Amino acid sequence: MTTRQLPASGEDKAADGHARLDNLTLARKEGWRSFVTTPTRPQPEPLTSTNLRQLSTAALADYNKQRRIWHANLGPIKTPQLAELHEDLWDIVDSNAQDGDKAKGAIAIDAFPGLGKTTAVLAFAKKFHRREVADEGEYTAAGHERWPVCRVGLTGNTGMKDFNRAMLGFFAHPGTASGTTADFARRALDCMVSCEVRLLIVDDLHFLKWRTKNGVEVSNHFKYIANEFPVTMLFIGVGLEARGLFAEGDSYADAVLAQTGRRTTRLDVQPFAVDTETGRRQWRQLLLALEQRLVLAAKSPGMLSDDLSDYLFSRSTGHIGSLMTLINRGCQRAVRTKTERLSQDLLNEVKTDAAAEAARRELETAIDARRITTVPARATPGRAG
Ligand SMILES: Nc1ncnc2c1ncn2[C@@H]1O[C@H](COP(=O)(O)OP(=O)(O)OP(=O)(O)O)[C@@H](O)[C@H]1O
Ligand SMILES: [Mg+2]
């Protein structure tokens, strides 16, 4: 038997870079840099079932490992939601290039979990970072490293001091051990000014308690940042409106929060919907794009977009997070069991998140009764080409 040799994955170095990336490293500027500069992961070479049988055990193990990592990181796909969000973000961020004495408008992306907020913002921030460095150079006029983006992820019960410390942490500033909240803020301001930060991303803002004494303090603090720091603030969170970020009312607290609200543009991210022809077409486009990316030996055109369209919609209820989890786990199973393709039978064995499972039953009943379809009237060819 001939043993087929896999092409050496020449991008070993790039793959190493990817392996070191995790959410935690994005909290540090070096991690951010590797996120921004690591080249896009190369798609493993598609092999046929015959090719697979010809691989030696070691080569097959290596190929499957490449595919495991590949399928776990499909994306980001340029969905209409992502594209629209990026357009809005460019508008706002670029219009904020006024002189330093004007407070900048802030942005709040407020949407349900698992709709791709973080994914879309990170993809935008990557482009923004690259554009700024290409335009302005890697170093500022004063000789400091240029960091166009600072990203802070909040965790449970973050207070102002922790928030300031997290900003300092991003810059690996030595002064995080001691000092008052104001000291930390001042040091963070120094870092942002010298590194010419333009965009400050605060992810998972809902971890802050807003409508309490703490909420007013934090709101004032963000106002201070907006006034003093030459940055556009980009908040991401779930239920920010309900938490009072945009509140207007009678009390002092409301007035303070309203001031934040007035300066903040709210952007939304919606799930996929199939109640209009446009929606159905977008769903199909997504499945076609996903199909292209799967590296399974027995995949066929239309495997997702024709055969599984209704099924995938009811399993994910149009939430990209649930869909990507299902596809990722399905692909891992298809490789492991050597089925090498996705089918309803296989996906039935795959578990996804509880929320999607709960919403699924209702949709399935409606689709079975032909009250809902996910297929556009004039479908672009999946199987035909
Ligand atoms: N455009 C996309 N292309 C491919 N995969 C995506 C895309 N958007 C989101 N995903 C996947 O969906 C999952 C959820 O996305 P993400 O974490 O960005 O959602 P989120 O809205 O920030 O959720 P949360 O509110 O829980 O933080 C991720 O695993 C991500 O890989
Ligand atoms: Mg998120």
C-alpha cells in the first residue's frame, strides 16, 4: 500500500502563534498583538475518502489534529450582522477624530448572548489596529509603541478600581499593586496618551452593577474617561438598557446615567430570522459559506444548505453561537466516527446549549407543519454549484 505523505504544514510557526492565543492573553497588549498580527489559519488540504485510507497512521493522526483545531475555529464569517456592525463602527470611530477638547461619543453593543458581539468587535478592532499602525507607524512621534486599541474584559463584580487596574494590566504597567482608584486612573491615562490609544473596548459590561451608588460612580468614571482620554469607548454587554445604561429619569442617579446615555450610540445584533425572503437568503448564504469551510472527506455540495437548512435553523433558532457549536461538535464527531459528513442522524447525537434546545421543539413543530420554511423561494444553488 502506498503511503500518502501530507504536505508539511509549513505554517508551523503561525500554528504555534494560534495555539498560544486564548481569551486571557487578550487582556495583555502582547497577546493583543499576536491576535492582530498572527496570519489567518490555513485551511487543511481537502482529502477524499480514498486519500484518507492511504495515509499512514501518523499522517492521519496529524491530519485529524489539524482538522480538530480548524473546525473549532471556523470564522469569523462575514455575516450581514457582522458587516453592518462594522460599517456603523467605522462611521462612529472615524467621526470621533475631533480635537482633544471634545468628549467623544461612546458606543454600546447591547444584545443577547451568543449572537457574535465579541467576535464582531474583535474582528473590527483587528482591522482598526492594522489600519492605524499602517497609517501612523508602529511608534508614536515621541517614540512609544503605538497601541490603537485597549481591550478590557470585565468579570463578576468589577468595581472602578478593578476596572482601572485592568486597563493598566493591559499595558503591563508595573503600578498595579498599590495606589488609589484615582492613581490607577491617572496611570492608565498616561499609558493611553503615550501609546495613542484610540479605541477602548470594555467587554461584558453587564458585570457592573449600574443602578446603585456604584453605578453612578462608574458612570461618572466613564464620563471622566470620555472627557479626559482621547479614546472612543466601546461597551459590549447583555441587557445594558435594562440595567440603566441609557436611563433617563428624575433622580440624581438617573440624571447622571442619562448623561452617559446621551453620548452613547446603541448598536444591536439580531439573530437570523427566516420570516422574510431576505432573511431566508441570508440564512442560506451563511450555510453555503460554512459548507465551504468544512474539511470532511465525504462532504457534498448542499450538505448543509439543501439537506440541513430547516434542521439547523430549528436547532440553533438562528443564533450563530448555537449554530457554530453544533457544527463544530458535529465535525469532531464526523471525523472521530469516520462518517466524514454531517447528517441529521449524526447531529441528533450532538448536544448543544440549553437555551437553543428549549426553543427548538416549538420551531420543529412549526417547520414540520410547513408553517415555517428556511429555504428561499429561488435558492442560489448549493448542490448544483
Ligand atoms: N461571524 C461569525 N462567524 C463564525 N462564528 C461566529 C461568528 N460570530 C459568532 N461566532 C461564534 O459564535 C460564538 C458566540 O460568539 P460571541 O462570543 O462573539 O458572542 P457574544 O454575543 O459575545 O456572546 P456573550 O454575550 O455570551 O459574550 C463563538 O463561539 C463564535 O465563534
Ligand atoms: Mg461576548
